[in-house]
Amino acid sequence: MKDAILNESGVARLRLGHPWLFRGNLRTFPEAKAGDLVAIRDGKGVAAWGFWSDSSLCLRVLTRGPQRPDLEALLADRIGRAQDIRKRFLPGDDAYRLLHGEADGLPGLVADRYGPVLCVQLLSAGWHLRRDAVVRILLERTDARTVILRNDVRHPEREGIPREISLLAGPPPPETGVEVRMGDLREIVLPTAGQKTGVYLDIRHVPSVLKPLMPGARVLDCFSFQGHFALSALLYGAASVTGIEQSENAIAVAERNRALNGLAGEVEWRCGNAFDVLRDLEREGRRYDVVIMDPPPFAPSKDRIDSARRGYKDLALRALRLLDNRGALLFLSCSHAFGRDILLDTLGEAARDAKRRIVVAGEIHQPADHPRVPDIPETDYLKGFLCAVDSN
């Protein structure tokens, strides 16, 4: 099998520590099929090994050096390392990300833990072809009983991997869902139906940042999904909560979560497009003490930054118009391409247009089970700001 040979740009990229190599980084392409483990050569010999892909992102680097890796031993070792990080920094959590792909040295492989259930995403042909080994080693290294494949995303299609949700091992999870702890709440997760692999694990501890602001507050939670922020607000003593969510099914689960936690406070669910509902609330003269904005990724790639900026600014502007003096705005972005400084600048623009003065009171990042690696900028994707509204 002919190896992959790097050109100058590829050598430089490999030295920087990034696990992604693109077709433009190669001088010679290997004679390989999608998912094959191939040797990657620089001018001195074999420099690394990685999975081959027929997409523009053609190599995902697994190891460096001339020694061909034993993939099963590598997988077991890196799962063990990932578990150690979670045990040290997130003790006691029963819902967390066990494997965060590139950040845990396993590019293209994600595994989320929901009690006895593991939901995996095999986002490269290399892992997809070796799914049986992945499942077996995950079950060996954890006490999970069930493994669900959640490849219902568009990215794997670039490598010829079909979109699918399927049971890979163990008994199917209950149709009613799996109960886990999310931050300070007990919540229902639907491993075969929820967003991402069930829920948004990366924001589960964020509501605690707002806890001191909640007693007696009027709270608006936009893009509420299954009510994690909204119900946390009730738990922390909010006087009333308005939740905006376009999925009726998600609102139904939110109501189940409210009953599960015995939360009897005032909640109003508005089912619809957030932009439309925000306009309605403004026309109704609603005012809030805390507004939470956790929108979906508006900028999945750099060519969408300008449109994302317009969307985020519109949301921030409408939030600021709904806030009373001395109110607080929590604004999050999960778009890697939309950087921290761009988000801060966008919030500043919205404040000027709204004729409000805002002060940054806190900054949000993703938790330790979604580790960030300095050499891999794409692993640092979640950012947010807690802003105090000073005056009109």
C-alpha cells in the first residue's frame, strides 16, 4: 500500500499538533480505501499514522512516529485516560461526555454517557468500519449496559457513512427515557430521539452561574429545548419563567422534568420560532429580570460568520429591549467559527443599538468533559457572556 506523503504545508500542520490533514497538505495520495489505517510520511520517513477518508479532510491522525499502532490497545488506553479526566474533574456525574473526539486523541469518535446508556457517534469511516471493536472496548472499560449509535448528523455522509440511529449492544433504553442528573436537576433523556445524542451536555452546569440572580426574578429562557435553564430558574427561586421552544415534543419532556423535580412555580411555554415570539413579547410589553439566549450554531463554518453575526445581534437586541434596568443577559454561542471576540463585539453592537449599557460580569466556557486542546482550535467551541444591564 502506497503511503501518504506530506508536502510542506502538511509537514508544518503535523508539527503544530493538529490531527486533521487535508488533500492540499499531501504531495502523494495513498492507495487506500476509506477507513484504512495509512502511514503518513514527511521527508524523513514515517511520521504518523491515521485513518484515510475520501473527503477533503482526508486524514485523521491517531499516532505520531513510525510504529504502526495497535488500534484496539490504543482505543482502550485513550478511553482510560478520558475516564481519568472525568473522574478527577467531574466526580459523581452520571451524564457526561466520555469521549470528545480529537480532544481525547480519538478524532471522529464521540461517546456520551447517560447512566447505563452510551450514545456514540462514529464520524469517520475508520471508526465506522471498526464499530464492533469500539462497542466491545467501551463495554469492557465502563459499566454501561447499552450502546446506541447516533449518526443522525450530516457530517459522516461526506465519507459515505449513512445517517442512522441504531442499537449496537445491550437492551434498548425505555421508550419513556433515561433519568439522569443534569446540574442540580433530575432530567429525562431520550437517547434515540433527543438533540445531539440526547441533550445538550455541555451546558448542564451553566445555570448555576445564574443562581444568585434568580430569587424573585422574572426569567425568559429562549431556545429552551427540554427546559434545563427554565426549570433550574424555578429551582433557584424565580418568580416566573417564560420558555420559548419550537418543538412541542421538547416542551412535553420539559413538563415531565418539572414534575420529576416537584417544581410548582409559574411557567409559560411559548411554542414557536424564537425570533417571532420575541417580537410578540416586545409588542405585549413584557419585561424580564433575566434573559437566557442559547441558540443553535448559526455559524457551522467560516463562510457563515456574517449571517451568524446578524442573527446573534438581532437576538441580543431583542433581549436587551425586554430587560428591565439592572437586569442580566446570558448569551451563549456553540459555533466554533464564531469566536469569542466576535461574539463580544456583536453584543456590544446590540447594546449600542438598544441604547443600553452592558457590563460583562462573567464568561462561560465548556466543561471539563468537553476538553479544549490548545493545538486544536476546533475543540474550543462553546463561549458565552453574562452581562449586567446597567441603565437605559
